[in-house]
Amino acid sequence: MATRVGRGAAASCFTSSTLAPCCLVMMVVMMMMVQLQPTSSSRIVVHTNKEGPAGGLLTGTIASLDLPEGLITEQISYYLTTSQQDGGDTIYRLAFCDGVQPEAIPINTAVTVVYDKIVDGVVHSCTPPKESSPAEEGRRRALLGERITAPLEPRILVYIATMCGFKEPAAASNPAEIMDIFFGKGDMKGRVLADYYKTCSYGQVTLLPKNVKVVGPVEIPCSGNLVTSFTMKTGSNFSSNSCSNDNLLKWQFWLDIWADANWRTLGISPDDYHHQVILLPKTFTAKSKDCNGFAGSATAGRYYIDKTAVNNWGRGFVWWSGDNLNKIETLFHEIGHNYRMAHASIPGGCDLVDQCDHTCAMGAVGGQGIRCLNAAHNWQIGWGRPFLELDDVSLPYGKPSAPIRIPKQLSSTNSSVVVTGAGMPDNQRLFLSVRMNVYPYDLPYGPSYDNTPFLLMHTYRGTDSQPYAQTIRVGDLGVGGPPGKLR
């Protein structure tokens, strides 16, 4: 989803100098206060071979992306790919009624969509899509959190783009500048993307130079028509001067065509990469129509699930504003969306809508501008796991339990506590973890809080078939000092 450019809100937390045991009684109290926050309505895109006023059914696989829309809302678009009998695919944009919530829309899963009408290539529906295979759904649900679902050696293709008609130059003059951020001197503070992944994944994810290809600068034309094996029902025409009319996707498709046409020179096949990134010129998203100044955007999950000899995962799309070239957390955040991680927020949101958790890279505020994932997102993609699981049996109502000691999150892959049941909504989990500033990559708190541990509490309701759900930070307590408060 889109990362916004906004003012960082420093966290206000109580501090302490020592790590004290965390009592289960406190955890039960925290659980009683947990609430999930509602999310805004959204839109979706699907594939079909039928158009007209009458309703019907469509089947396919959904992907999505979003952009900021003003200061307090976001525009979400979804895309579903369906193979037709003639061998080609058809892409529609789908507009959902306000009552269909984003968490009810399965991503990267075969679904059936009930629609009311199709107008100008836009499918209108007031019904949440239904998963096509309940038996397969049950198998997949059991896998969430039990294994690493993201690539262990990510393959990243970066296009340094210029935009026809936009006078600003490319954000980087040559591929070596990008490779230096990934593997060399790093950003302005010396932070290297490869080391960032190594740190936050506990050494389980390795970004290698041989798996990263940077191409360009290459100019995206002022306008054109895509000639592809699939059909976009909203039209194949595109332009470089706005983010509307599905242009974001169409730029990616045009670059696929361009790369194929220049295969002998480039020696690349886009399908071989897990993440396809367009690096946009500086100020482009701030000055261009309907881009609304985004720092980054991405498809929620993979857009393509096709596999090759070197890519058995699929491919997601990312759009990276050149204004954030030296903020590697922006790219880390957007690639996180490709892994089906939604934003990290707090109850009630903030001025950045739902990117409000300063303790997670899937948030966008506070701290020192860089941090690892919170415990819930760590569990979602399998990088980190709980060392203790508690439920109604191990937490009987009204009976005190012995204290437990939670290690610092980066000290071990198994470093959190997860609580289920206890009257919480279906599928909801409460994660408890302990975080401290760990330089240079996990800095959720300002420098004045160095050496201070914090007990964090996050909720998450995702399932394997519908993992794209926000994590909500419901507690943030300095440990061992004055009494804290829920955040």
C-alpha cells in the first residue's frame, strides 16, 4: 500500500532502566482492552469475459494497490486475473459498495465475485468475494505463521525511470548508485539494504548482488497503447502525466514489453524477479495528477504467480518515489506489502491514516526513521515466532499465574508471547514482545530512550487465506520504572 510523506510523530512512552518480569495478570488485563479498529471501504479489479447491465459471476485471483487520497483517506484498487478459454486474460477494475470491508477481500487466492453490473470495464459489486476452494483454504490457514512465506534470497529488478513531459531527471543517474545503496555505502546514514534484511530476518533472508538487477534510466512514453497477451477492459491506453487510469500498472506492463524487446542488450526476463520496482523521478508524485505525493506504493501480495527456473514464488510490483531514495525503510515497507503485510497502526489511527505504529516498518511515524517488524508481522511471514503460546486453558479466568520473562525481540527468532481465546474475536491473536533500540536498523524510539526496554502489545486477525489485515499496537509500556499506560 502507499506510504505517505508526512511529519513523524515522536512516541510518548514511560521508560525504565531494567527489564522486569511481565506478569500474566497484566497480560490478561491488556487483553480485556483489545479492540480491532474498522477500516475503510475499497475498490477492486477483476477479470471476466462479459459486459453489460445484467449481473453475474466472475472467477479469478485478486491483487491490489493503493494511493493516498488527500490527508485522511486512501484509494484502494484491486485487480483480479482470470484465464479465458481463448488462452488470454482479461483485467477489470471493480468498484465495491461501502459495506464491503478490505479484510473481507481475499488477496492472491482464487475467488468468485458476484457482480451487479459492468460499466466501461468497471465491475460493480456489493458482495464480498468468496474463496473458490474451501478445502484448500483450510489447508492454507494452518500454514500461517508456521513457516517463512517470503523469499529467502529476494530477486529484485529496479527500473530507473524518467517520465516523458516531466522535466526532472532520473532519481539516480546510473545503476551503480542503486547497487551502492543495496550493498555498498548505503544511504546517507550508512545503512545498507542487504544488512537491514539480514538484521530484521535474524539472518534468514539474504540479499545478494547476483539477484539484483538495476536498469536505466529508461523513459516511459508520454502516451501509448499496450500490446499484450491480455486485455484491460478499462482500456490499453496510458500516459505518463498522472497516476489515474490504471497508469501505475500500465507503466509496469510497458516496461515488461520494453525489457522483452531489448532482451539481447539487457539479458533479463522480468518473470525471474520477485519484486519489480519503478524508481520515479524526484517530485514526480508530488507534482503529477492523482499521485498525491506518495513516497511508495506496492501491490498487496504478488501480482503474478507464474514461476520460472529461478523464481518459484511469483512477482509483485513496487513504485518508489525518488524523494525517498535515501530512506531504505521506504523500499523495505513497500516490499513488505508484496509479502501481504498490511499497515501497522494504533487504535483510532493518526495523521497518516493507518500507518501509525512507530515500532514497525509497516508503520511510517516516529522513532529514528528505521525499524524492524513488530512481533505480529514477524509471525505472519515466519521470520519470528512466539516462544510461549497461551490460551483459555493456560490462562484460567480469575486465577493468578507465575510471572514470565520475555526476551528482547532481536535476541532470538522465538522471542514473543502469543495469546488466543480469552473472549477475543475469532482469529484474533495478542502478541507481547519487548523492544529496545538496537543500532543501526531497529530504532523504534528516539535516542533519549536508548537502553530502555518497552513491553509492546499488538493484535492481528489475519488468516492464511486472508492475511492482509492491519496489526494494531494496543500497548507500549516502559518496563521496570513508573507505571505506564496503554497506547
